[in-house]
Amino acid sequence: MKTKCAVLTEVGKPLYVDNLEIPKLGIGQVLVRVHYSGICGAQLNEISGLKGEDKYLPHLLGHEGYGTVVEIGEGVKKVKRDDAVVLTWLVGSGLEGGPKKYGNCNAGSISTFQEYSVISENRLVKCFDYPDKKRLATFGCMIPTGSGTVMNMARGDSVRVFGAGNIGSAAIIASKQLQKKVYTVDISQDKLDYALRLGADIVNFPTDILDSVDTAIDTTGRVDTIEQAFNSIKDTGVLVILGNSSVGSKVSLDPFGFIKGKKVIGSWGGGCNPDLDIPTLMSIIDVSRIPIKVYSLDNINEAIASFNGACEKILVEC
């Protein structure tokens, strides 16, 4: 049995859509019919080489999505055939199925830019009925990373989100639903307008003077923005870093800020336990306000090109 897949063959080059042989299921592996896959900045970083040398070429990409279980491998108990599942890079309960090969192409424990995918049991979360099923794909990364950071890591009553893209918008929505005062900083007027529609107060960066907040969340990975975010928190505040910076990047922070009580922490997927937090986020986070744009798998390179600067969430229908 074969499946259509989008393959990264060379860093900095478009993905190549091909039909590849699906590997046999091993222990802890699940065959999933992928319905929708989200495009995330992490994939753009892989494609562009921002994460450094890629030792696994050619390989398959994608780490958030929504699908239906087709077949389960030995030892799998968490899901069964025909279950609707969120596909997530976050490691939950269940067996680790490990890497596999589709012909000569490498794949890790999860890949979603394809029609059918062999995914580790611990990267699946069974989901309840949902009114707009394509939006379930956002719970694989965007919502737990952005909204989960606010739910699990934010301090106090005020939050400033640096960067109003996908992750930033998820943080804004969660802040509003948790009744926190939320501000947004971005250099894009379109994204500021979008953040305003979501209920945030907007800040024109870097011209506006920033009042101190309890929590700053950086989703940009930009060195100057991280430094600005650190300077914008109260002495009792926390800066949470979500954005991916280029390999070798360095930030310069005033050490006296740490003496006064400021903290800097990183957020690995919003600090979420996927089996507990994803169902909770599905019940409390209103994703209906997030605009969605859907591309076909054959047009995945067009979808990737549209990601930068987009206010809407980019999905690929597989």
C-alpha cells in the first residue's frame, strides 16, 4: 500500500510530492488516515535549515494534525480502529514506536504531510466530537503551545504577547478567556489589526513605551524582541520564550533584572501533558475565531509560501 507524501529532499528547496510505500506497523505504531495537517514555523525552520545540519534527508515533515485510526500495531491500547485522533509532536502516554522508513525516506515518531501516516501511539490523543473537525488539527501544536503557555506558565493578571502569528493568537485567545489583560506587540499592521479583533490591546513596536506586565511571551525568536520583552516585565514577572531563534543566536539581558526577581523560562509545547491538557483546551478554547485557509497536499509548497505574514492558520487537506 502506498501513500502520497510531501518529502524534503534538500534544505532550502520546495517539497517533492511522491507516492511512497507505507511501512509495516511495528510495536507501538498506529496507521492513521490524516485528514488535515497544520503548517507550523517548525517545519519552515527545517526546510530553510534554521535548525542546523539535517542528517536525515530525505525525510517527511509535519507534527500537528487530525485523522482517523486505520490500524493498530502490537501493544497499542490507547486507541482503536476508527477513533478520531489529534496528531501531536508532544509526547503523551502510550508506547514509543520510533522512527521508520517510507521506501528511502526517513520519518520520525510523527509525520503529517501525507495521506496515511505511521505514528507512535504516544503522539496521539483521542478526541471527542467537535463541530468543525478541521480545526482539531490546531490542537496538535498551535493551541497547546500558545494557549497552554498561558494556562500553565503565565503569572499574574497581565500578559504581553510579542508576535501575533498562530502561536501568539492562541496565547491571546487563552488570555482573554482566562480574563487576563492582554497586550500584543507586532511589526505587522495586519497582525495588529487581527490581534485587536481577538480582544488584545495593541502596541506599536518599538515606538510605544511599554508599561510593565506580569508575563511577557515571545513567539518571534528575534533577539531584539526577546530583549525588549525582558525589559517589559515587572520585577516579579516572567518572560516565557516560545519562538525559535537561529542556531548560535545570543541575547543580552541585564543581570540586575534577575537579582530583582525577574525570571526567564522556555516553553516546550506550553508545558502541556497532551493526554490531560489537549482535551481540556478543546473544551475551553474557542478556536472558531481563528481564520483558516486550506490547501491541498499537491499544493503544499504554495501553502508553505503563504505561511509567513499570514494571520490565518494554514492547513493542508490530505
